[in-house]
Amino acid sequence: MPTPLYQNSTAIGIRCKDGVVLAVEKLVASKLLVPGSNRRIATADTHIGIATAGLLADTRHVVSRTREEAQQYRDFYKAAVPGKMIAERVAQYVQAHTLYSSVRPFGVSTIVATMDKSGPGLFVIEPSGVHYAYFGCAVGKGRSVAKTEIEKLKLNQLSAREAVKEAARIIYAPHDEVKDKDFELELSWVCEESGGKHQFVPKEIAERRRP
């Protein structure tokens, strides 16, 4: 796995009983940066959210490709692409970049959150092109600590609002205020409360859920 994945920010996904919550520790490289710029969480379709850890430029490429795949499916079938299928399509594209000398593998791990007719879905796409479905996942620098904390949760009993609180707590858990850089906490969800649409968690809820 490329080194940047180990040195970069942490991203987690929590699949709860009524949706999926994404959280990212976005490191702030400079105090001169405008807050909210270079987001690590993006919307690929109305019902699809993406969170990443790794190279930011590769993140933009993967998000762009996911949007293209979602739009092509919608144009052809006149329906929203199922979560499992979008994960498979993007994983195939990522894997193709490991086969040829003319391109390099992506230096980014991708978490895909979806909400479709079958319910909420959470997938991780590795730089190798391998993808898995999860109830809870973590990628990036603090993934080991984050995974340990997620495993303690009773995910099938959590609501989306409760999952937001836990996600914020888990992102802050491995952070050392003395040694580590400042960071912005990004939170998004796709759930029943958001009408099945991926969107950033409202500011008043996100602020209330921080440790």
C-alpha cells in the first residue's frame, strides 16, 4: 500500500440502522488555508457519499470517475445506481491502474456510503482495486485505533445521530494535540433523516456532537 496512506488523515465510516455516517480528520497544512477548502468528503450522486485518505489529487480523480459511472447508469437505466454496483465499477477502474506501465496505482483508500432500495451500504475500495462491504471501517493514519473503537459499538442499534456523535469521538481519539497537526473534522451522512440523500451533517448537530 502506498506510503501516503499511512501518513495522511484518518477517515471512517459507520453503517447504522437507518443510514451511514462518514467522518474525516482533514489535516490543516497551513493556518493561511481557507476553512472548508480541499474537502475530503464529496457527493458522487444524490445517494452516494465518498470519504478518502491519501493523495488529494487522486481523491478528486476517483470522485470524478464515480460521478461519471453514476451518471452513465442513470442515463441508461433511468434509475439511481445501486450501492454495490457503483463500488464494483469504481473498484474495477482503480484495479485497471495497477495493470499497465503507462499509469500508476492510485494513492488513496476510498470509503463509499450509499442508500438505495436495499437499505444503507458501506464499502471500502483499496488502491489495489479490492473492495469490501463493511458495517464499520477506517482507513488512513489512525485506522488501527479507529477500528478498535468501532468494534466496540453496537452498530445495528445506533441511529444516525448517535453514529455522528461516535464518529466525532473516534476521530478525536488518536489525535495528539501536542505532536499532531491541527485538523478540521468533516462529517456527512446519508440516512432516513436526510431523506436518503448524501449531505454534510448540519452545523448545529455536528458542533453539538464534538467532544
